[in-house]
Amino acid sequence: MIRSRRALDDLDEEIRDHIERETQDNIARGLSPEAAWQAAHRKFGNVTLVKEDARAVWVPVWIDQLRQDVQYAVRGLRRNPGFTVVAVLTLALSIGANTAIFSVVDGTLLKPLPYPEASRIVRVLEKRPQGSRASVSPLNYLDWRGANTVFEDLVAVTCEYFVTLSGDAVPVKLLEIRATSRYFAVFGAQAALGRTFGVDDDQPGREHVVVLSHALWTSQFGANPTLIGQAIRLDGTPYTVIGVMPAGTTFDRSHAQIWAPLAVQSEDLTRDFRRLITLAKLKPNVTLEQAQTQMDAIGARLARDYPDSNKGWGVVVERYGEILVGDQLRQSLHVLFGATWLVLLIGCANLANVTLARGLAREREVTLRVALGAGQRRLIQQFLTESVVLSAGGGLLGVVVGYLMLAVLKAVMPPYSIPPETTITMDGRVLLFTAVVSSFSGLLFGLAPAVGATRQTLATSIREGGGHGASAGRAHRGIRRALIVLEVALTFVLLTGAGLLIHSFFRMQQFDIGVDSTNVLTAQLPISEKRFSSPTALNNHLRHIVSAVESLPGVRQLRSPPRFPCKGSADTRCRFGLRISRC
């Protein structure tokens, strides 16, 4: 195929040599030169047919035909720049929208989580008698960990809360997570520098070690490799840095900057205070159903043994990958993805109508090709090739449009709406999707015009006079009417859905929540008890803050002041809310 021109020239030379030899033989037999040449041609046969047969031996026929069709399609599109530009832009917008939304869907719903054996990671929670999920009490967690045989690891995690990093510089507020020692092992995570938690790091008295995120290590400590083994102060207490995680590492939908061991203190051993989240890794060859069955049995035993705190309570085991994306986000992505497909179908219907109208101008071309022996299948192939070439151009431009749309989507997405574990980018999977959508679009908007334009036979064209108006016929009008009906129906669905969404949005903005929120502000201030010598000192400090807020200019009223004294364990950061009103 690469040297096709040279091969054809060699074939022409071989044919001429063969005919010349035959002509010379005929002259030797006594024929005149002209009669000898004609006899040689008659004996050799159809030269064009011989060339076609030779090309069929060199290259499969369909490849050669495809090459010819692509070349012809490119020439035809060049001759009609207006139609080409409009069609490519229409496809680029439709395909670009699908590409951008698929990038979000792929990164959020389809891609595997960035953990080794992520399908084995599960979340285990308690289930209230009403059926809703709840956190886990420390004693129930310890019983689960000792009684189960289905989990390779079962770890407890606290929710994110703030700690204050203090030292020589200005204090910095950090997001911290506390977890038991096998937390990083569940996710198969290794430290980029130093180590993660050891087996005994979550024992009381040995928990004053921390693992830093790469971003925190870089921003606050200048990426100092000698930081490992040194102490930093969190809420006034020294902690030894034992490791730094790789860049971009995140776990359990959190944006934690620092991890510390969770040591269950003796005063925390209760079944009534449910404050832990538990994660687990299934043993190899253990199914989710088997794990749920065993945990149901353990939960029933605990409910029987400790009815005061566990009566009616159960256990829920869920795959970690399924809980990362909430139902609301999942449904929103499905709706948005479906809407972009409707936009693509509308664009294809538009192009099908335009292509069908353009096909009327090619009636004479079709008639001539039929007269020369072209069949309907071959003509349809030519028209579909032109459509696919056009959609390929729209797909290439659609990649650029999709990249820009994806950047806009990332900018307007609400903070933390997408789990931090997901990676939304235009990678090879997205480009493959774009290629498939482009090909599908070309076939979709090109099939009906191809069939309509080639349905007229040579005899029908001659009988109808060959005019454009007459050659359109009832078939063309029927196809165009069907496409218009389809386009209007899809547009109506899109407009109706958009109108309902906008209406719901404004209704939500105007919904009466039963509270007058005009000029009302809220505030939170995390405070650690460790800073104060006694609960009395802490409460006096809180009262001072309330008095200071009440004396601010513009504050009209302080509602719902915090209740004193603030109670909590040594690891609890007391928070209170201030509702203030300003003029």
C-alpha cells in the first residue's frame, strides 16, 4: 500500500510488454500492425479488470476500496468548506461534552480505586434498630476484631478534626485522623520516607507518633529529610515524626494532613458511646456475603449478651468502593451523562438532515455511478465513509473542546463533592471512548442519508427525469420528516428536564426552613482541653470569648450560647457554635 504507485507503474509496464510481444508475434504471422495490435488486445482481455484482479492479490479488496473512499471523501469535503465547518463544529461540541462528562464518570464511577486489591476493602458499621447506619462503640469494635475470621485486618478510625501545630513559627491548624496500627496496611500504603504505624504504636503510652502528608511536609517543613525522628508539637504535646506519605496520598474520603495512632484508653471502653468508623480487608477468597453472614452472627451474640446497649442493633458490611460516591452524586452524573447523549443525538439528527439535503445535489453523481456498475452496497459504503471522515474531524476537535469543558467543570464543582481518591483526567480510556463515540456518530447521522441517496436506481432516475425536485421522492421526504420528529422529541425532553432542574433549584432557594436566617452568621472555634489546667479554666476562657463576641460592633444578639462545662476525654477537642446576628 505504501508503494502502490510504483507497483501500479510496474504492472502497466508488464501489461504493455505482454501486449507488444503478442503484437510482434501476430505481425510475424502476416497480420498488419493495426490488426496485430487489436488481436493482441482481444487475446489479453480487459486491461482494467486485470489491474483490479492484481490489486486484489496485493491488498485485500476492502482495504483498497477504503483507501479510495477516504481519498474521495476528503476531496469532497474540501470542495464544500461551509458544510464541512458547520458539521465539524456541531460534532465537536456534542462529542466534547460527552468526553468531558465521561472523564468525570470514568474517574468517579468506573476506574478502580488506587489501592492494591481494592475490591477486598470494606467498611463495617453498626446498624440501628431503625435500619440506618451508625458509628461503632470501642468495646464492640474490640469484640469484632477478636471474634471474626473473615477479615485480614479490621481497623478503627476517628473522623477528621483539627489540631494545632505550634513551634517557632505562627501556629497552623491541621486536619488530623487517628487510626489503629493496621490502618495503612488495609490500603496497602507505604511511606515515601520513614515508616507508617507499627504494631504497638496504638498502645496507650506509645501513641505519640505521627505520619505527615507529603503536602504538609513540603509546605511546613521545607521537605526536610532529616525531620524523621524529630518531635513536633500538636496542641502543645510533643509527637515524633515517623514517616511521610507519597504525594497525592489520601484515604477514606478525607483530606487529612496528618495521621496519629488511635489508642483506646481505659475510660473509652464503653458500648454506649459510638464514635469510631471501622474499615477492614477481606481475607483472600472470602466474599462479601460470607463476611456479612459472620458479622450478623457476631452482632446477634453481642445484642444477646449486652441488651442494654446492643438490643436490636446489627452490623452492616459494605464495599469501600461503593460508599465513596454518594447516591446523589451518582444519580447526578447519570443524569448529566444521559443529557449529553441526548445532545449528541440531536446533533446527529441535525447533520442527518443537512447531509440528506446535500445528497439531493449528488443525484446525478449517484445515477452515473450506478450506470457504470456500482451497486447499492458500494454506494452506501462510500457515503458512510464520508460521514465517518467528517465525524473523525469532529472527534479530534471534540478532544480540545472536551479538555476545556473538563477544566470548567473542575472549577465549578463544589468543594469536596468528588472523593479525593478519584482521578479525573483525559487519559487513554477517555480518548478511546471519544474515538468510539466519533465513529458511532458518523455511522448514526450518515446511515439514513446514505440509504436515501442510493435508493434511486438508474431506471427510476431516468423515469423521474433526473431533476433534483423529482428525484427527492417520497422516500427522501419520509426520512427527513422522521429525523425532524426525532430531533424535536429529543429537544423537548432536554428542555423539559432543564426546566424542571431550574425550577427545583429556585424552589430550594425559596424553601421556608422555619428559621429567619437574615443577617445570621455561624462560627466554630476548635479548642483543646490540654491547653487548660482544669475544666474551670476552660469554661472561663469560653465565657470570655462569648463576652468578646457580644461586645463586637454590629452584633445584635448572641443566640444559643454554649453549655458549660465542656466535657470530653483527653483526646476530644471541644467545639461550640456561636450564632450571631449583625445589622
